[in-house]
Amino acid sequence: MSKNWPDILKSMSRNNTALAKASPAVMRAFGTLAGAATEDGALDRKTKELMAVAISVVIRCDGCIAYHTYAAIKAGATRDEAVEAIGVAVEMGGGPASVYGGDALDAFDQLAALGD
């Protein structure tokens, strides 16, 4: 059964907003860290988001898959690039990563269909 990735993304966003209200200092610091980690440098934002998609698959985090897949799409990632990043995740994570890798590809297809 396919997951509804746009709904997962919306739910994660809503929950993180609530967490930011409950713990503003922690979430502000996390936001600063996330921004610094994904800004263009020796690696561009797209590459970093594809890395985050692969890591999300290996750690089996649906919210992470949704967020970083959408961010990768926004940064210009193609489906073929996502497939290759997911392939590396499967190689490193084995059988469980193959399950979440399929989920990540489904997430890419659903979230890419959203457009802007």
C-alpha cells in the first residue's frame, strides 16, 4: 500500500511548528544547523539533499524521506538522480533499505507531481 507522501510532509511540517512553539531555542538551533549543512559549498544543495534522501532511507525515517525528497526536487534533482542516491542507500543499508528505497521513489513521484 502506497503512503501519501504529501500528507506525511504536511503532518511533519505541522508537528515541527508545534515543537518549535514548545521548544523554540532547540528548534531555532536545529534550523540554523540544517541551513548551514545544506547551503551551497563544495557540494551544491541538490547533492546534499540527495545525500539526505539516502540517509533517510537507511535510517528508515518517513518524515525525513518526505522532507528531503521534496527539498531535493526543489533544488532541481531529477528522478534518475534520486534513483541513484536511493541505490547507494540500498547498497549500504541492505534489505530494509530496499523497502524504504521503494518508498523514497514513490515519495519522489508523488511530491514531484505537486509542482510548486
